[in-house]
Amino acid sequence: MTMVCVFLVLMPLGEHFHIVTALPALFFRRGRPANAVPTVDLSPLTDDSADASELRVGARSVADLVWKDALDAFTCTECGRCKDACPAFQTGKPLSMKGVNDSLKHHLLEQRKAILAGGAAQANLPALVGDVISDDTLWSCTTCGYCEAACPIELELLPKFYRLRQHRVMMDGEFPAELKNVFDAYEVQSNPWGLPADTRGDWARGLDVPLIRSAADMAGVEWLFYVGSAESFDQNGQRIARAFVEILREAGVSFGILGAQEPTTGECVRRAGNEMLFQQLAATLVESFNGLGVKRIVTCDPHAFNSLRNEYPEFGGHWEVAHHTQFIARLLAEGRLEVRPTHERVLLHDPCYLGRHNGEFEAPRAVLGRVARDKLLEFPLHREKSMCCGAGGARMWMEEHIGTRINVTRVEQGLPQRPQVIATACPYCSVMLGDGLKAKNLNESIVTRDVAELVAAAMVRKRASG
């Protein structure tokens, strides 16, 4: 009995406290890696009468975290599964959910008196970023969600990191230097490349794609093809958009695009912590789409798919949103498309924002099962355990100064399968894996292709022959 009583007293201070907190943590779990960034009330920032000392945006100290963050810190079992396929940890960056929770737990215990005292003591708590979590740890995260999906008690990391980034960007003005150019480009041209916004529809020249200019135009088509920045401005992405247009036409789908008038989702800047810029971009997009009477959207970009589907309803955007792999799978199942199998060995990479964040693993496989058949290969880490390409969470625009490159590591994982094609369903994954192949001098023997490109190349073109 003495040993039991001693154990009960010591439990909150040791690694066994999860025996008490695991069930409550599971009960209050979200159930899926966070696919939406916590929204910030920005009205105090624009209110001239607001007391600057009282402004709170994001999370600076433990006092700004939510109760679930503290519960998770004490619930971590320290099993280390969160690190197994974390792209940052696997490539030598100082990030693991286990490490973050351990640091946060000890910090909560050290600062418990100030936290409970409130007032000035609480206001003077040390900043989490710098004192508890390093900047390198915070900005190494690709927001892929593997750590949350792998945790046996479904602890949450991403919302905490999003709030920390929001404070660093909007209150401290501290963030990786590369993001300054990205934020400026979005503000001026509404795309991260900073290319002229009025050239957003130039990729479709010569394709005679219907342009939506009014609510009447929108009423005349079934679907809005939301192209997104990657497929509007990046040459690799433009190939994907053109291939998908071929597929839509072959299947007889009624669709249109917005061209130069297409607004950006701002998904990238939101995950980088610039919530103010995101909400400005979101207001423009919602006003545009609702003014046109948009009802159904299809996109080839999983990041846009996730944002439009899971984040925009909060801002007044209520639309049916489909990813192009889901759309193509439906067209094949309905017999509106016919394909001839390829003879190439195709290795499938799962995009994080399609798979883990939205639970869609079957659509790409259903499509490639028709195109590649018995030559469809899988990475050792696939489906829920798939490793990120390294582009998420605005990492697409930041250099990797620590450890090895994530995209090169991901490519190396698939080489034992001897693929001829690495297939993906995301324009950012396509770029990152293509760059990884170039770094390995394999870009001439192995190519990256989007699912849409493979389907367009394998299509039996009945309409053209007719």
C-alpha cells in the first residue's frame, strides 16, 4: 500500500501520468489530423481604441494555449511513433511531437505558480518559441499530419504549431526570410511566384476552355475547374491542368474556368501564420464565387481541395468540392472514359492533404489500377504512413538548412521498387519529387507524372476519332 501511495504521488511528475490522462485525451480527440487552421479574431488588430498590451494573436506563452494542449503534453506515452515517418525528424531536423510534448510538460511544471497566479505573473511568462521550442523546430514542420495519425492516443500537434506561427508572424514579425517574398507576392499578385495576376489563365491558350465571366456563364456549366496557382504559373503544373482539360472534354463534362479572374485560396500563407493576409484573400474568393453562383468545384490541387472543403465554410463558402482523382475515378466507373494499360512500372506517392488530411487513398489507386494494373507499385511508407514530399506548411518556399533534403529522402525510399514513373496527385508533390530525382541524377530514367497526365496519355479518344 505504501508503494502504491508513493506511486500515486509521483505519477504526475513522471512518465506514467498518461495512465490517468489517456482516456480523457482519447475522448476529446478530433479523430483526424488537423485539416483546418484555428481562426483568429482579427478585429482587435484593426481597432484603434484597443489596448496594445492586451492584444493576443496566436500563442506566445503557455497561457495562450488551449487546455487540450496541456492535457496532451502530460498524456504523451513517449513511444516515439510520431517520429517514424515524420519528414523533418527523418531528415535530421529538430522536430518530434514527443520532444515538443516533453519540453512543454516540464515547462508547465516549472511555471505552474505563475500560471495559477494569473495577472502580471502570467503575462510575464517566457515565450514558448525560443525558451521552450526553437524556431527551427517550429518552422521544420511540413504540417503533413503523420505525427497525429501515428499517435496511439491521437494527440494533437498541428493546431499548437499554427497558433505559435500566427504569433511569430503577426505579433513578433519573426519568420524565415524566404517567406517575406512569398507574403509580398500574394499581396501584390495573389500568387507565391509573384507573376502578373492577369496571366493566370495563359496556360489555357489554344485550348478553347470556356471562361466564366458572369453568373449566367456559371449557370451554363456543371463544374468550375479551380486551377490554383501551381497549375496556373508553374510549367509542371500547367501540364497537369492541360491533361485534366483533355480528360474532361473526352468524358463530355460541362465545365469552365475563371482564367485571369480566378482568386487564390491563400492556403499557403495561412499555414505560414499570416492569418490576416489569408482572411483578406478568403474574403475576395468567397465574394467572387458566391457572386457567380458557384455550386460545384473540381481541382487538381489537394491543398486547394482541403482549404475549400474544410476551411472556407467558416467564411461563407459552402460548395461541393471534388479532387480530380475522385472525379476521374467516377468517370471511369461510369464508363465515360476508357484507357489502355501502360507497360511502365508506376510507383504511387500519396499526397498528405489528399490522404491523411481528407482520408482519400482509394481514388488514386482506383484510377491507376486501370492504367498500370499489375505494374502499380507502392512506397514502403504508403497510405496513412506515407512520408511527405516536403512542400506542405509553406515549406515549398523555404530552404532546408538543417539535415538532408526531404524530397531526396522520399525518392530514395522508392528506388528499390525500380519504378519508371513516380505518380502523384498534387502539383507540389510532382515538383518536389521531380527535383529529388534531379538531385540523384535520375530524372532521365525516372519521371514524375500526375495521375491526370497518365490517364490522358492512356485514354482511348473516341470523341477525337468521331
